[in-house]
Amino acid sequence: MKPILELENISYSYHSLHGETKALENISFSVQEGEFLAIIGPSGCGKSTLLSMIAGLIQPESGTIRFQNPNGTCTYPKIGYMLQKDHLLEWRTVYQNVTLGLELKKEMTKENLAIVEQMLSDYGLEQFRDKTPSELSGGMKQRAALIRTLATNPQVLLLDEAFSALDYQTRLYVSSDICRLIKEAGKTMIMITHDLAEAISLADRIIVLTSRPAKVKRSLPIHLTTSEYSSLSARNAPEFNDYFNLLWEDLNT
């Protein structure tokens, strides 16, 4: 089975009047359909730049990014991109915010709106549909941002520190809950995070990048012995500390 995404020898440099700063060097990895991949690395190593390339927002200076759709075509898939901030529009209601993507793409069909209605119910926002973003908690705003992202039915979902603006307790609950919902939907996810515990407890595999210019230092599959899928139960798995110590050493050597 071919991976849905392949990166081969991706390199990129930042250019300014003061010269060139090499950010990424010969980055290669693949992602399977339905996989949850976390990417970690030192601050400033180019993780967000890499995610922007996958999203098609910027082009690598060298190397190749290939997508293989489930139907065998190689056309660029639908990408969903969740950022650190929810970027909800205060002058629109929750419902108007979550349907914004469909509105812009002129896909406000009965079928798509029915899916939005179901997600509002599933994610506990149905009674807040006519509220404005300022009337929501941080966790509720992230759920609204997720519905907006999923409403257009993306094949690949990119999460760039999507939970880091939340307080610790809310982050634990929301990240676990949102990632469970996304997994149940069968979406492919790529997440950037600085939180090792978050990466270990949520991801199927973790890519470790070196400091700039970033290279792939390790690709680590995660297998936790746990009776239920939740971030908290994963952190109590017997393998958790070994993974944490290994990744901590990778980032500090």
C-alpha cells in the first residue's frame, strides 16, 4: 500500500538582505493514510515551514512532495490546517464561522450542512450555534475551529501547535477529545508540538528533527499498552516514560 504523502530530500532556506539561512536539509519521510504523525524538534528548526510546504503554501527549494490519493490519482488533496489561534470571526455566529469554508467554496449543500449539524451536536456546540466567539470558552473555540476545518472534508489535517493557547487542564481534555474524534473520522493527521507528552500520548509515530538546518534524526513508532484511548490513560502506560526519556535525549544531544 502506497503512503498518502511522501517527502523526498526536501530542503529550504530563508533569504534576507543579510544572506541565507538554511532551515531544512534533505528531509525525507512518508505518511500512511489514517496515520497520526507528530513532528517535534528544537524551537526555530523549521517545523512550521515544513507544514506550510505540505499545505502547498510555499514551495521547497529542492526535493519532491508527492501525494497518492486513495483512488490512485496524484492530484493535490484537500488540506485542513488548524493553527495555534482559532481565528474565529467575532462578527459571525458560531454557525456562520463553522460554515465559512463551505460558503467560500460554494459547497453549502444540504448534505454538507447536515454533516455540520451533526458535528455541532457531537462536539457539544449545538446550543451555542447562535453565540459569538467571545461567548465561548477556549476549548469550545478550538472545537468550533475543528468543525470549520472538517466541514470541507479534508483528506489530510495539519495541526500547528493547535492546542498550545489553552491552559494545561483544558489542553489535556481538548487535545485528547479532538484527536479521538478525528481518528474516528479516519483522517490523516500531521501535528507539530513542543510538548513531548502530548506527542507520545496522541500520535502513532513521531518524527524528531535536529536543530537548524533540520534533518530527520529519528522516526519513532509509538505503541502504548492501554485499555482505553485517552491522553490521560496513555500517560500512565508502562512504556510512556521510556519514550519520553528517549525523545528528551534526542532533543538535547
